[in-house]
Amino acid sequence: MQRTRYISSFLLMCTFTLGGNILLASTPLPTETTVYQQQKQFTVTGIIKDKTGEPIPGANVVVKGTTNGVVSDMDGNFSINISESPSTIQFSFMGFKTVEKAVRAEEKGLIIVLEEDAETLDEVVVVGFGTQKRLV
């Protein structure tokens, strides 16, 4: 960094000759320093199940207060990166109550059990339109 500043100063230096005298004029460089602090990322993993122990595929996993989120895979497994420890993670899926859990850095093997929410199920209406021929 220091060497780059000296080379840049040298390049900006102009030499003028006036009546046998040498006059050096230079323009000082702006000294802006941008510091990027790299946040350490921690990985939290686990599985999301219902009360009967069946995995829940497609469940939402979100770090509370952020837009950082993932969806559980077909076996209910999830893996999410968090930047602060401890953080609160929300687990949700349609028809189940949302669960919040405080987690610390590098927690592995969490088992999250979601309970059915009967009130939410009454609000869901599935409507289908159209026809389809039966294939033989």
C-alpha cells in the first residue's frame, strides 16, 4: 500500500524549469481508506419433522429479522449460514405452527418438531378448474 502511494505521487509530480532553476510541484493524493470487515459465517444444520416423526419437505427456515432463509429438502434436512451468534431462527410450514429457536454458532443435528395448527387448516381452500381426458 505504501509503495503504491509513492509511485502514484511520483507520477503526479511535474517538473518545471524556470531560468535554470528547477521547481517541483506535486499534488497530494487523497487518503481515503475503505475497510471491509469480513463477517464470519456459521453453519447451522438439522432436520424438521412433524409429531409422528415424518420429515417435512419444503419447510421454511429463516433467520429472524433478516431475509436470509432456506427451504428444507425432501428428507426435511436444512443447512443455513448465520453471521451472528446467538441468532433466532424461525421454522414454518403451511398447516403447522411456527417455531422459533435461539441457536449458537456451529450447532449441528438440530431436531425441530412442528405441531399441526388446526385453525390454519380451516382457512385453506383448494380450487381446481378444467377437464382432462383419461389416458388408457
